[in-house]
Amino acid sequence: MELARQSLTGHASGPQPGLDGKGPLFGQIKRAVAGQILRGHWQAGERLPNEAELSSLYGVSRQTVNKAIALLAREGFLVRRRRAGTFVAAGRSDRFALPIEDIGDVVAREGRVYEFRILDRKSLRNGAAIHWPDVPDGTPILALDCLHFSDGTPIQVERRLVNLDAVPEVAAEPFDRVSPGRWLVDRVPWSSAEHTVRAVNATADMAALLGVEPGAACLSMRRQTVHLNRPITLVHFLSVGERFSLSGSSITDSATELNL
Amino acid sequence: MELARQSLTGHASGPQPGLDGKGPLFGQIKRAVAGQILRGHWQAGERLPNEAELSSLYGVSRQTVNKAIALLAREGFLVRRRRAGTFVAAGRSDRFALPIEDIGDVVAREGRVYEFRILDRKSLRNGAAIHWPDVPDGTPILALDCLHFSDGTPIQVERRLVNLDAVPEVAAEPFDRVSPGRWLVDRVPWSSAEHTVRAVNATADMAALLGVEPGAACLSMRRQTVHLNRPITLVHFLSVGERFSLSGSSITDSATELNL
DNA sequence: CGTCCCATTATGTACATACATTATTCCCGC
DNA sequence: GCGGGAATAATGTATGTACATAATGGGACG
């Protein structure tokens, strides 16, 4: 089938240097170009051959080269400037990331039993007992306190505010089966979010909830979710340091994606 | 100029519903489709019109639709299956991320003075005093202990191992000007990395270095960088909880990118 | 000698077309 | 009815072509 695909190219060119014949042509080009850079043949800041040259070098059309190069640029590996050319991007120290998942998924993936319990549930208005900065005063808000368990051990406290103007249906939801986090994710599919992670010492009441000594190190995570410019929910998670960690790899799993 | 662009389309179709005439056509299609979903007209799991239908709906060619839809799929908004069709992706709780930057950049961006000091520097071989699991025993390793300051206050301890087989030049580098982290980023352009973040209580010696009480909550970050399947460096950062936090927003700033 | 303008060059976008790939669906034979 | 295979419908990839856009660099002209 690879042969069949290659025979499609109308070019009568040579052995297509650097291409491995695996998968789509534009992917092969991506790998070939990325390989050149990873191997140091093309240094950071250096200018690449232009699309026409690459096209004849690899024996494919300019569009195919364009697709490969444009994707590499979109992934942050290359920088392109019209008329100037295509350049190898500088270091990408700022592009590492930590994925943040639903705690239930994390627990389930570890093969443990996930449970949660609603500790408290209040309807109130913003500005009185509670102040949510990005929401106008007087906005109706649902405040939820929730505790998450892994194999029966408490691992995370969740304090959540939900904007009832934005998600009125939440008022009728009992949260006896689905956790508030998951319910919201399913309901408001795509939102942008901001989060902050820090380490804090457990206060006495938090320590009691989580079953640890007061002062134990905890991971504190604040996340505000916004949808159509309206704040949807503001969550504060507190997790026991010993029982919870965040881990992940680079955003663009380019190495994986490119099979390098 | 928009008119000029639109006049290019060989289609004699109508007012191109939902398109805003701003920027490239495929971008307009992206915004239009994303808008349909954000507004709830197309629900999660629902099937979209196929490329041919979208193409005639918007009065553009199938390639242009394909480019827009393929990009939305690559960004995680849609799921495509051959023959079956294109579907609105389910919630994306797992796609949030925290960017991780060079500590010097973070401090500088806050308008503070960044400094660092090398506390200790040893050349040794793996397996003896130190064991780096992903590196063969006997591999020569440079071990660095480093302290980072913001406006003179210590904020982070760094314990770093560097694989001297992979980066022999590091042995000659004095690190009097450039911090080890930055030096490596500049030297080894693209590597993939894995990291883990957790909260720990400061041990006595760490607390002394950071100038806090023993037991103070600290953010602990482990990061291993790999290049061409060879581990390059293994770092362990420890930061004072009160003086350091990680924050970031969604990976795909699609809302930004799509101007929604 | 300097400044403006235009030709050149490289990327960016769009369309038409063709064929590949892959599930699904449906129908036929058993 | 059931299993298997063919038709089909959707996306995926590749090429050719054309023109748009932007920035560079050099040449004309003051």
C-alpha cells in the first residue's frame, strides 16, 4: 500500500531522501524536517529551504510541503515570515504543560474506587457572605462543598461557586450520582479556564476533613471557568500532598506524534 | 480587500450565512462552526453536516471546509470518523494545562530582580551516591544544587542531574552568568519532558535554605527532559508555597484564537 | 547620498480534481 | 435469520493551478 501511495506521485524524482515511506506524505515531511533539526543539521534561527526547494528535494508538490511546514509552525517548531522564509524556532521552555483532569477519572484510572460526598449546599447572592470578584454583586450563586474519596480515603476538598444566572439548571440538580465538576463539564462543554496551583499548609478544619495532621502540605488549586465571557464556576480544590500529584508531559507530544 | 477575496470564489451562492468576512475563509468557517456549538445549536455528540453540505451551505469549496474542520478536530473541538461523519467532541476537562516557565523569566516578568547561586557541583557516576533510574549505571553525571532568588529572597531550590554522555559540554560551563536551566534550554532546543507537581512539607535543611519554618508547605516539581530518547536532565525544584504559584489558562486558547 | 517605489520572492489562501481509506449499510446467498 | 461481501458514503491525502499578501532589496530619481 505504501508502494501504491508512492506511485501516485506524478514526480519522476529519486529516492526521496529522508522519507521513511510510513503514513501520509505530509507526515513523512514533518518527521524528516523535525529530524534535521533534532539532529542539529538545522540550528535554531537558521533558515530552511523554501517550499519550492523542499518540494523538489522530497519530490512532492508544494502544497504537501506547505501542509507539513505549516503544521510544524502551528506546533511551535518553526517560525514563518512571508518573503523572509521559514526559520527554526528558538527554545520552547514555556511550552510545557500539566494536564488537569476530573478527579474521578484520575482515581478510576488508578484502579481505585471513586466516591464523593456533598458536605454543604447553599444558594446565596454574590457580595454578602461570599464575594466572587468577577461576577456582579447580587448575582444568584450556588455554593457547594464537596469531599472526594479514593478507596474510601479522602483525597480532595472542593469548594465550588456556580453562577446561577449562567447555569440555572444547576439549582434543580441533586448531585447524588454525578459530581458537580463532571456535571458542569458535560453541560457546558467548552469553556476557557484559568487556574492557579500552589502549596499550602492544611488548616485545622481542612486537616480534619482530609484526615491528616494540621499543617500537612496540600496542593491548592483554584480554577475559574468562563463561557461566552460569563464566569460559570469558581472552584477551589485542596488535595493532600502525599496522596495527590499532577503529572504530565509536553503539550505537543511532537516526539510521540512524529515518532522520534 | 474582503470584497476582492470574496470575488475570487467561483461560487455564485448567497450571503454565506454566519460568515463574518474577516480574515481567511477557513478561519471564518472555523468561527462559524464553533459558534454554532457554543451557542448550543449543535450539541455535544451531535453529528455535523458533512463536508459537501457545509461546502454548499457556506459557498466555499470542500477543501476549505476540510481545512477548517480538520483544524477544529486537531484542536479537540470535533471528532471525525471516516464514513461515519464529524461529531461535536464531548467535554474537554483533560485539556487544561499549566505552562511551566524558566524561573528567571517569571521573576523578571514580575518586575523583580532575579539572581541565582550555585550551592554545590559534583561530577559522579550513576548508581553510587545517586541513582537516576532512566540512565544506565556508570553513566557520568553532573549534579548541581542551585538556589534562586527574587529580590534577594530565596524562592526556589533546584537539584539537577545532567547526563554528561548526552551533553558533555556542560562540564566546561561555569554557570556564573547563565543558570543551568536556561543554559540547557538554549543548548538542547527541543526535547520532550515529563513533570510531576506535588505539595510537600519542607524538611529542616530545605527550610533553612529557603528561609522558612520547617514544615512549611512547598511546591515540589520534578521534571525529566528527554532528547532523542536519551535522558538529558532530571531536575527537582522546591518552591516556597507562599512565594510561588503556577498559573495558566486553557491550552488551546480557542476562544481567543476564534475571537469568540 | 538618501528616499521612495516597485519588482521580486516567499508564504498564504482558495479552488478543482482525483483517488485512497475506512466504516457502515445493505443485500445476497445460504 | 445469519454471515459475508459488495456498494456506498464519509473523511483523508495529494496534485495542479491561480492569485493574494507581505516584506525585502535594489534601482530610479530627487
